[in-house]
Amino acid sequence: MAEEKKYRKPLPRIDEENRPFWEACARHELYVQRCRSSGTVFYYPRAFSPEDLSTDLEWIKCSGRGTVYTYTVTYQNQSAGFRNNLPYIMAYVELEEGVRMLTNIVDCAPEEVSIGMPVEVTFEDATPEISIPLFRPVR
């Protein structure tokens, strides 16, 4: 019998503000919010627009493409769930929609990542309900 792989990193706390985001991720789709009154696109999920405090918001599907805005490579982390993935790349990815998302770059050697590198979203299925959006170099 195959051994079940257990996800050991912290899981997000799902609440009413971010539930649509995580439900989309579970379907392997990436969504961000847009304010209907100002047109501002933003990430992280919240109940009001950071531009004008409007609550007239909508969810928009992202292309899943972007570029590395900045990054760091972590070589030491003894926390459970992280030590087995060393080294790993943390990055801000600027999505085509104009928002920046803190994430990990996967399927990429640390010496190959660069600022401005084109990336695309992929998802790690942490649990049956939660999939984590990560990014990899465009194939």
C-alpha cells in the first residue's frame, strides 16, 4: 500500500473574506479581486477596496502568468515542512493583472531564477480542500 504524503507546512486560515480565493485554488484556478467603483485590482483578499474602501467588489480570473519581481533563496530553515525542501525560492511575482503575490518558485534551480523571469502558476494540493498557488518558469 502506498504511503500517504502528509503536508507539513502551515495551512491558510479560511474565512469569509478569502474563501472564494481558496475555493478557486482548489479548482486550480487563480483569482484576485477588483473594485467595481475604482477599477483597482488587488491581492490579498479582503472585504473592501484598499483604494476607496468600497465594498462593491468582484472576483476576476487571472491568466496565471507573471514575472519574478524580486526573490530570495533560503538555504537554512529547520522548521517542520520546510527543512526537506531546502533550498527553496521565495518570490514576489507580479501577475499580468498588475498585483504582486508572495509565493514560492518551484521546478527551478536557485541559480536559474532571475528578476523579470516569466513564470506561470501551478498548484500544490496540500489537502483535498486546499491547494497552494506556486509559480514555475514558463515552459
